[in-house]
Amino acid sequence: MMILKTAFFYVLAVKINLIKIIKRIYFKTNFYRDTLVTKIPNQFFFFPNPFLMSSFTNYKKFTHKINNIDPSKLWNGKYSIKEKRDLHNFLWLSSIDRKDDASILRKIINLWNIDNLSYKSLIWETSVISKRVMSWILNADIILKNSNFEFKRNFIESIVIQTNHLKKNFKFEINNQKKVEILTTIILSGLVFKEYEENYEYGISELKKLTNSFFDEIGFPVTRNPDDLYIYAKHLLLIRETIKDAHKYVPDFLDQTLEKNLQCLKNITTPNESLPLFNGSFETNLSNFYDYLNHFKIKIKKIKYHSGNIHVLRNKKDIIFFEAGSPPKKNFSYCYQSGPLSFEYYTDNKKIITNSGFGINISNKARLLSRLTSSQSTLCLNDTSIVQFEKNNLMNKAYGYLIKKDFKTSNIQQEEDGNEIKVKAQHDAYLKNFGCTHFRSVGFDKLNNKLIGEDTVSKDGNQRDVKYDIRFHLYPGLAAVQTIGGNTVLIQINKNRSLLFSTKEKSLKIEKSIFFGGQKVLNNYCIVISGRLENGQKTISWEIIKKI
């Protein structure tokens, strides 16, 4: 079945890449440019609240003084690709000092329109256009303040042209994060321009289809990527509040989806208000976003179920996030990381055990390395990844690195009594190649206030012997020292606080590792329990104790 799926995706990838090539040529023609010029509204029906863009920027950290900018030099500077994207997406508009002279801002936009209103690949990337038009619409009040008729007309025409481009090409977009960005922009245009009310109807209709297919019944994305929750919640909230500002009825599905998204997001938010590093997530500070939600007096109800099969165990000031899900379907696996039964551990709001994070903000190489099983705090056999990823360049260009084969996670149980709270699960990803299944139990010993874990590898006796490594990646900045006895590692949190990682296994060591969860590669340490399994079953027990 997977072979047929791979063949199908390959054929589709050829078609997608061919269409991309043809489209890039077509987009540069005058004929295509003319198709984007349609009726130009005379004015904005209303100005949305610019505060709605706050969750997309670090608005609390800095303020741009546009009076200090030379518009003639701004667009001619030498920038990296990332800097160029950040400049052309105009998200920085939400950080400007709104007391500054808006005429300078209009000069900046006017020069942009002169040089960039015809297709250019990077500047007209889907995400860049979507963010730019959203920023222009949400900051239109200050941009158009005291403006003349010619600038106002050109500004609105530019919004129409770019929105028409997004609408024409929405059906070709396969990235689900970009889809919600496009639809947000289309919906906004339909709300602020009466002449384009059909954009609102179209955007809402497509948004309903998208959310129905992208989220499960409890509101968790089928990609199993926690970061998708955050991305969608921001856009859905912006859409909902702008609909309210326009005095329109908010569709029921929008309220319901947003409520579920926020419940799932809150349920897996870590003690330092970030996301656990599973399945494509990277370090994102959510504190500003929760402050943003408070502005709208949004109260998030607590839920008892497990969002996306991420189990959360709490014991006093300790918390574990445990990944117990099977992989997503192939077409939703572009961010999936090969680490089932991995976990992350916090104590006193400090992260101790981590996964390596998703390297999407660093480089393509970092992105690929961060998807390997060895980058997760879980079991690895014979130095291989639990799942393989497609290596075909055509497929990678079309979709990103999709998984080549899947597996099943089963026997998921969460138990609690007066002495312990723990979660158990197993997966069969290593069954075909090595004849092995992996069963893991992780939890807290409440009486002794320690973290306890147990990994069991069961092997078919007819298969060859295998090497196992169980990795526990330490968060960057934590020091680790192996004790004289050899089966204990001292984890130094600070001068006055430390933890002891211990096991009865003889092969315990500390390795250097790397962390991909931020904006650059960071060095860290990794505790590794290694050994060989010849036949039968092997159970490896380990624990983390607070040192007094």
C-alpha cells in the first residue's frame, strides 16, 4: 500500500513541479499582470483594529522610528534572504511609532509599489505577500492618514492586485500553514472593501473546508505538529475579531474551531510558556500571545483529554510531556519527526530533558537532521531512524520530506494511584527490519518524588542481534558529569541545584549533542544508555532523582 502511495505522490510531485515552472514564467508576463488589475474600491469600508497584528510581531520588544529611515535607501540595501523576507512582509509596521510622520511611511510604500508590483519570486512568495497585505490592511488607518487621492488609489490597487494573485493560486498551495495565511488575507480584503465582498464569502467557505480536513474531532492538527495549533489560532482569532469589527455574523465553525484550538494549545503549553518539541515544533514564546488573548477577555476551558496523543503528567513542580501517537498520513507528514515515545521533562519550571527541536529556522540540513530518531529522547536501534523519509528531489521540492513508511503506536495507558502516576505505550516501527517492538513506561514516583522510566525491547529470536541506544537530550546550558561508579550522571542545573540520573545498566555515557529548536544550532549534552540485544526481551530501568 505504501509503495502505491509513494508512486502516486511521485506522479503528483512531477505535475506540481512542472506547474510551478510554467507558473513562474507566466507570472512574469504582462498578460498575467493585466489579469490581476480589477475594479479599484474608492475607500476602506472600515479600518480594522491594528492591535490585531500584535500576535504576529514582537511588538513589546522594540519600536521602529520611521523618521530615522531614508526611504530611497531602504529598498536598495544588501540583505540576506531572511532579512529581505522580513523587510518585504511589512510585519514591522506593527512596531512603528505611530506618532511619527506617516508621509515617510507612504514614501516607503510608494517606492515599493514602483519597483515590486510585478512578479518577483522571493518578494511574491505566498507567505510574504499574505503577511504584507495583512499588515497593510491592519495598519491602513495610519498609512492613509492625510494622504492624497493618488497615493490612496495606488495603495488600494496594490492590495487588490496582490490579493487577486493569492486567490488565483490558492488551489495550487499544498502547505497548510500558507493556506490559512492566504485565506486570512482574502477574507480581510472582502471585509474592508465592499466591492470585494465575494472574497469574504469565498474565503470563509474555503476556511471551513480547510479546518474540517486539518483538525481532528478535538481540534488538534492532523500533522501532529503543536506549532500548527499556534499558527492557526493566531489567524482564526484575527479573522474572528475583524468580522466583529465589520459588524458581521461570526460563523459557528470559526468560533468552535478556535475554542478547540486554544484548549489544545493551553493543554500542552509548558511551564515556561512554550511548546513541547514534538513533530515539527520549535521554541516559541507564547507569553505575549496569552497576554494578547487577555485583551479580548478570552477564557480557555480546561480539558481532560490528551491533545494529539501528547500525554501530560504532573507531580507537584514536576511535569512530563510524553509523545504517544502514530505518525500522520503521508501527505501531512512534511514536519514529522521520527521520535515516538519520546518525552520532555521539567522541574521547577526548568526544562531538563528535551528533544532537539525542528531546525526549520536554521537550514535545510538542520531541518533534516532534527527529524532523525537520534535527535529525540527515545530508543534508537542500530543507529537507524524509526521512519524513513522520501529522498526523491522532485517529491521534496513539491511537499518537503514526507515519510516513506509508517507504523502503529498501541497499548496506550495512563495510570495513577496514591504512589505513582505514569503513562505506557508501545510501537512496532522496528518490527519489520529488526523484529523488535519498543514498550516504554514513564512517570513519577510520588512517595520518593522522582521520575521513573522503563524501556522494554522485545525481539524475535530469529532475527540478528541489534544494538540499542536510549538517548536523553539535556537542555542547552545544563552541565553533566558522570560519577565514579559509572552508572550515575550528575545533572547540574545551577550552583545550588542538581539532579541524579541513574540506571543499573553498565553502559552509561555522556555524549555531545546539538539542539535545533531555536534560531541557531546550540551545543548540549546527551545521556546515553547503550547495549546489545541478542534475543528475547530486555528491560532497561532508569530514574531521575532530585539531589538534596
